[in-house]
Amino acid sequence: MLQLLLIAIRNLAQHTRRTLLLGGAIAGVTALLVLLMALSTGIRSTMLESATTLMTGHLNVAGFYKVTSGQSAPVVTHYQEVREIIRKEIPDTELAYVTQRGRGWAKLISDTASMQVGIGGIDIAHEPGFKQVVHVLEGNLDDLSQPNTLLIFEEQAKRLEVKVGDTLTFSTSTPRGTSNTIDVRVVAVAKNVGLLSSFNVFIPDQTLRALYQLNDDTTGALLIYLKDMSKVSQVQERLRKAYKAAGYGVMDASAQPFFQKFQSVNREDWTGQKLDITTWEDEISFLKWTTAALDVLSFALIFVLLVIIAVGIMNTLWIAIRERTREIGTLRAIGMQRFRVMAMFMLEAMMLAVAATVTGAALALLVCVGLNAANVSVPKAIQLFLMSDRLHLEVTVGWLLGSILIIVGCTSIVALVPSFLAARLKPVTAMHHIG
């Protein structure tokens, strides 16, 4: 095996130009694969952080209350009792924290413009993750604890032509079907957080209750944050069983955000309260097409590059076999078995692939670190898809090793055919070859 290794190293060193060209191509494909995976992982990470702060918890206990069979409101009544079951079913070793948040949809009106917005009614003192994602450009986030105040985002402020201190009006219908309005004062303008910040605004929970004329024991949803995200599905199923056992009506699982369920709920013939236990992925399912599109694009691009690399490797090995036909004949004549000849060429291809992929992966890792450190801003159009105003790349050890193994594996498979044909050369014929 040591002899085969030395022969492979010697051949790669003798043909430096060919080795560098092919190795550079393999390294480039590996670097591109790592960068694409880092971008995809970064988008998912940013989406998770933004979504689980602005719209949803890791898990949500929400639901609908129907006064009549054809009229529903996205609220949870007697939510303190509902919350107690969460505390009983999820131990402190799994639970990070639970918070309640009002939900609404209304028309937001300024002196010059108006827009439809989703409203989050929050208690800023009990939202530890909120300040980590929402970065205020103007005003003070803590002022959101005062009644009749409002947090909006930069793009919304420009569209409505307002600033901190200005007064706006919400107009909406209450669950009882009556119209209601309330005036609010802008206390903070925050940086955009991608698509999610284009239609979400936040007001104190008590202000939302006043707008929708809700009781103090009614809320929009209970947002559950877990210490271990991998247990989301297990905890979801546990809660579903617990609420059914406690006598609550529980809606069938559906991978849709709550605002897409109104029509189906209104068609169902029941009244009263039904709970809906959803995951963060359910609530932002309308955004998952961004990562799906990126994955498809990445797969197509990598497939094309792998085909090009495969053709290059095969041609390179064919040239190497032709140049070394007499050498192969000599090795076979002095007793080298066909399997060892085949192993010699395979080892040469694998050595080149390993060295090139490790170099490419290391280069991609340095690029990711550099771009993250540079805090690169992205155009507004791209912010909608990245869910952030900054480019964020996230490299995981699994994807890094996976990229190396994929390229090395493809290279080794492609090298099988020319290596097998080289091993089948007859010693006499090979030794008399002129080339």
C-alpha cells in the first residue's frame, strides 16, 4: 500500500500543471457547495430567530372561539387555565419560557396613508427574546410598556410618513362584529427584519384588548419556547393528548399559519373554543418557499458542476493511462496484480480529491468568517428573502464534512471506469506501446 501511495504522489507531482488545474476545479466546486449550504443554513437560522420573535414561538397553543358556527375569532379564552396544562406537561428541564401574545389584523391609518397590518399585542417586560432581534433606530423599546403606544418598522414608517411621537389610528372589527378604532402613539421605529417586518406591528397587550374589546382572561396565543428545538414534535404531540384528556376541543394538525385557517374554521359546524397546537414551521409555512427555491437552485448548480468535474477527472485519467501504458505493462510484468493497478489509479484520484476538497472547504470557511465579520448589508429586495438586512452565513460541521465526502465520493466513482480499464491491459501489449 505504501508503494502505491508513493507512485500516486510521484505521478501527481510530475504532472504539476494538470494536477493544479483539476485540483483547483475540484476545490472550487467544494468551496461553492460549502458556501451555498452556509447561505441556506444562515437563512434558516435567521428565519427561525426572526419568526420565533415576531410571529410565533417554537410551539404555539392558539385556537379559535366561535360565537356562532359561521363567525370565528383567533383567540384563546381562559388562557391562564390553558397555560397551567403547559406547565404541568413541560418540565423546567425542557421549557425555556412561556408568554402570551394577542393577535389581530387591522387597518393602520396616518394623516397621509394607510395600510393593513398584523398586530402583535405584547408585554415587553416578559419578552426576553424580543430585544435580541428587534433593533430600534429611533425611540425607546421600553416605552412600549405604556398604554396606547406602537412599534413599527422602518419601511412602514416611510410608507405612512410618520416618526416617533406621531399619532396613528387602528380601525378594525371586534369578534362581536362591531367596528372599533383606537389612537396610538409611535414610540419606536425598528430596523426592517425581512418580509416578516413588512406587515407586523406591535402594541401593548392591554391596548389590543381595548381595540378588540376582549376580556382580561382572553389572549391570541400562548408562545412556548423550548431549550431543545429537536423536541418540538414530541412536545406538540404530548400537549395535544393532554388537552384532549382535559376536555378541550383540539383542531386537527395543519401546516398552515392561523390566518389561513379562517375559511375552513368558519365552514365547520361547531361553537365555543377549540385549541390549535402548531409549530413555528406551521406558522411560517408561507415563507418556506424561499429556502426550498434556494435548495433547488443549489442542487441544480452543484449537479452541473459535478458533471463538469466528472468529465474532467475521467479525461485526465484517460490521458494518464495513455501516457503510462508502458509503465503499467512493466508493473504487470514484474508481478503487480490487476487489483493493485486499479487501486493505484483509484488512490491517485482519491488523493487529489481529498487534498482539493479540504483546500476548497477551508477556503469557503475563511470566506464565510470574513463576510460575517464584514457585516455585509444586502439590497432591500433581497432582504425579503434573507429575513435580514445583513448577509449571514452559517457553516456547520456536518455540512462541511458532508460536502467533502460528497465530492470525494463522486470523484472516486468516476475514477472506477478508467482505473478498471487500465488494470485490464495485457503486460506484453502495454510494454510494446509507443506513445
